[in-house]
Amino acid sequence: MNLDRAVLALAGTMTLISALLAAVVSPWWLLLTGFVGANLLQSSVTGICPAAAVFRRIGVDAGCAFR
């Protein structure tokens, strides 16, 4: 798995978990979904992704988007 796929997998997992928690526990969990979406938007504009930096540090191979 390369860095791009790892970031997308993390974002998708966090979004699904947040939606599930919002349905079962509290609608306030939708704030996590909003945060994930805002982070993806910010990363697409600036090219800087905190999750990519963490994955890179643990040794995930680089992809096309985050170098």
C-alpha cells in the first residue's frame, strides 16, 4: 500500500466511523466527518497532509500525490 492509498483509506474509515457514531450515539460525531472533509480539501489545495506525514514517518512508501 502506498502513501496515497493509506491516506484515502484513513479518511474513508474515519468518515464511516463518524457516520456510524452519529447514527448510534450522537449527531455531534458529524463534526469529525466535517473535520475529515476539511482536511482533505486543505490537503488538495496546499499539498500538505498531516496524516501523510505520519504515514511517511512510519515507513509507508510514497505515492503520486504526497511526496
